[in-house]
Amino acid sequence: MEPRSDGTALVVIDMINTYDHEDAEQLVPSAAEAVSAIERLIGRARERRVPVIYANDNFGEWRSHHGELVNSALKGAHPELVEPLLPDDDALFIVKARHSIFFETPLSYLLSQLGVRRIVLTGQVTEQCVLYSALDAHIRHLDVTVAKDAVAHIHADLAEAALRMMERNMGADLRAADEIGF
């Protein structure tokens, strides 16, 4: 896929998930609410040829690649949360091992190669990976938009605080998924 040159990329964080971790049962209801907004964003990004980048934990599977992560997630506890968001053949995939999508991944290089200056963050967990990724994007002088209805949380109060921090401290643009332009 030859991406458009408007300088935006959509990043889907940790939605390829088996939901078999410690906080999964607390996360699942919020993830279920976010899936349709994420799906709509992915669809609009694909239509407009905006790069869609999946940044996903490897869950300690150091020999895995994105196809294996997808297969594991589809066999996991909540495939209905994964199926609507599956990467297509044009999707880009970054495997991460920690909270930030930037920490020891090639994402900064990929974004520079694509000419991306603005990232739209979606996914989970708002008060963890989304927050730390927004901070790392901010310190890299990227513009950050967070689709506030397309992020999932474990703790609603911490998620609300995290969104306020992203907006106030990092200058993130918070808006509903359907209000985000590509």
C-alpha cells in the first residue's frame, strides 16, 4: 500500500489479545464498548489509505510473529473482541514488549519513513499503554489524537485521569472516533 502523504497514521494498541491475563475480566467490558469505534476508525483509515499500524504485546512469546499472535487471540477467551479488528494485508505490525509502543521498537523509524507527524491512538489500556505511548509520542514531537471512545480501560477513574493528563500535559487532541478526520 502506498500511504497518503497527509502525515497521519492510526495506531491500534494491544487489541490482538487473548484476554487471559490478570486484569482481563475488568478490561473486557470496556474493550467490548470500544471495539465498534475502533472498527469504524480502521475502516475509514483504510478507505483513505491512511497507514494502520498495530502495536501489540508479544505476551512473552519471543519467537512469535504477528500471524501467531493473531491466531492465539482468535483462540483466546474473547475472539469476538478480536475478529472485527483483524489486520488486513496492508496493515503494519509492530511487536512490543512493554507499555509504550515506542520502547525498543522500530516505530519511530517506521513513522519517519512514512512521513507521519500525527498519530491517532486507539486500543487498550487507557491508563497504561495508551498513556505511556502518548507521552513517548509527545516527547518525539508528534501530534497525538486519542479517540476517547475507542480506548479501553481497567479502572475507569484512572482512565479518566489519564485522558486528562494526555490532554493537559501532552497537548493530545481528545475526540470521539467519528469526529476524527483523516
